Amino acid sequence: MVKWFSVMKPAVPLLALFLLGSLSFAQTAPPPEPKSVTVPITFDHNRIIIDVYLQLPDGSTKRIRGWVDNGNPDLMLSRRVATLLGLNVTCNDKECSAPPPQEITIGGMKVPLAAIKEAKIPLKPVNAASVMAPGMSAEINIPATVLRNYAVLVDFPEREFTLAAPGTLKFRGMSTKIQINAANGLVQVPSQIENKKYNLALDVGSSFSFLSQELSDKLLATHPDWPHMTGAVGHANLWGLDSEPKWQLLRMERLQYGPVFLTGVAVAGFPKEAMDWFEKRAGIPTVGLLGSNALLNYRVGIDYAQSTAYFEIGSTFKAPDFDVVGLILRPEDDTRFTILGVADFEGKPSVPEVQAGDHLVAVDSTPVPDSTMGQVWSLLEGQPGQERKLTVERAGKQFTVTAKARHFLGEAPEDTGGKGKRR
């Protein structure tokens, strides 16, 4: 008995050490890489904004805002992010570029970027480029060239974005085969308008939808009663381009987009030169794109590996999209907002007191500088007839204007017998 005890006694601490080492190893082993992640969306001006994490040269992690932009093949960064990452930035007279970061992290999933040749950066000094573009909160986009390596689900009703390894995401809803440009990942969906077949891009990165000006003009000539107007108000006010006050907006009665039938979709006309550039990038004949404004009630899935898109209805609520004060705005590098123009309402300027070139300073005493386009337009929304107090600056002097939200691009009031349309 004594002999047994003397032999077995040393084994006890050895066993304890083994178990302690195993426990220590289990505690320090990195967790397995997730094959699918779902993260919340901040919906800003109909744009899908999510949290993205970067590893900085000192080993720390930086959280920034990322824009899910499947309609753009180019990776874009703010100058601030390029500086934080220590990237070698080179510039010409139009833009800057740099080697991309090796990877980003979304919801715990590492997303490699090394296959991308370069990241495009605005040609601006660091202190004027803390975002990727004026009027946005995002400092990086997640482009088509990255997303095409995954399965993607955008749940508009629940405000969630899912990124998954190919074959690991179970899609629901109606499906359709899509055409994917092998060079850049851009997606085209077979569609029908007025019983004629077309291709329309799927671009959840765009806050608004577009048709070629030629097709838009043809539809309006055939259906002059369809609601239409001049001036990119609301979500059609994308970037504040000089041409936006002249954009023609049209509300289509019906279109078939893959397996789904959509009604009341608002679109803007693509000028010919813009349409030629867009079609060349798509790589196949196309007549425009559907943006987020047309898909707000759907869960939209893109199975890049199987060249299939899915559409599942998640809501039937029809939110008013053009009950706004009729300004067309441009966000500036200094975070101010310039008024580019004013849309007409029933044949008259909807806010006659302001002029192109004025600056919008505040809405109902809420300052607008340092805001995003989405935040400013949320201030300018309202029930038709509801008043908004605008603080406007002209030639260095400020004044106050009382403006009304109008029901743009909608049906005429009943007392006209329904024969007219809001413009």
C-alpha cells in the first residue's frame, strides 16, 4: 500500500499541470472565423451604412462607418482613413489613390481587400476629407468587387445586413437569374416595362432609381398623366450635382423587376452621356438601375455564386417619399449646405424667398452644418402643408423663411376630379 502511494503520488501534480495547460490553451485559442454575420444598418438618405473595423499600424482597432455599395466596383476611402492606416497616397489633378488595406472586419468576419489594386481617395487635404464624400458619414465603401465573393442579404424592413460565405446563407422569397459582370461584380436584373424586356441594374448603394432619359421621355409621352416634375428633391437629391435642379423625375405606374411587380416607383432620367458611361461599365445593354427607394419593403438577397437574386416581401407600408420642402441642396467640403435651386409646385416656386447660391443654415432652429444629407432631409420632411422655419444665409447675412412641405410627385387633390397630377 505504501509502495503504491509512493509511485502514484508524483502523477497527481503532473496531471494537474496537464489539465491546467489544456485549459490555458483553450482560453487563448482564437475563436473560429464566422461564416456568416448580420449587423444593423444605419439607414441614411436611403443609403446602407454599417460599422466597419480597421486594424491600425500600432495594432489598435478603429471603428469607422462603411457604405454598402454594390453598384460601384471601385474601393473608396476618406483621406483621413488613408492617413490613419499610413497608406502611401499619390495624387494627380483629379483624385488620389493608395494601396488598399489588407482587410476590414465586419461583425467579426475578416473581409480581405488585397485582391483590389487600389483605393480611390478624394483630392482634398486631410482636414477637409474626414468623410468619403460630403454629406455622408461613411469613410469607406464596400464595393461590388468585394461583395461578389460572398452571399449578401439586405433586410430593408428590419434594417439588417448579412454577409456570408458562398453556400452558407439560406435565401427565401421569389428568385430570378441575374447577369453579373465577371470583371467588376455589377448586377443586372431582367425586367419588363410596358411589356418590353430590358435589363435594369440592382444597386442598393444608390438612394434613388434611374432610367435612361430616352426611355423616360418615351414613357412620359405615352403617359402624360403619370406624376412628374423637374428638380431632384428628397432622396433624388443624391450629391448636389450642378445638373440636379434640372433632373426630370417620373413616377412609374408599374414595372416588373425579375419576379416582382413594383408600383409607383420614382425614377430620374439619366442624361445620354451618363447613360453611355453607365452601360459601358455594366458590360451589357441596360436602361438604368433600381436603387433603395424602390425596394424598401423587401429583403433583397444576392447569391453571387449562383447568379441569383431573391426578393422577399417584408412590409407593405408605403412611406411618403416626396412630402418635403422643395429645395435642391449641395453638401460642401466645409460641411455647409448650398441651395442649388427650388422645385416648382403647381407652376410656382415652392419656396420663392430663397435663391440659388443661398446657404441653408438651420431648419426649425436645428443647425444643418456637419449633418449628413439624410439628416437634413429628415428635417425638411413633413405632412403636406406643414411649416418649416428655414434659416438662410445670403451674402453673409442671415434671414428666416417659413416654407411648407409639399406633396411632390403625387396625385392631384380630389377637387380637380383626379385629372391632374402634382408636379
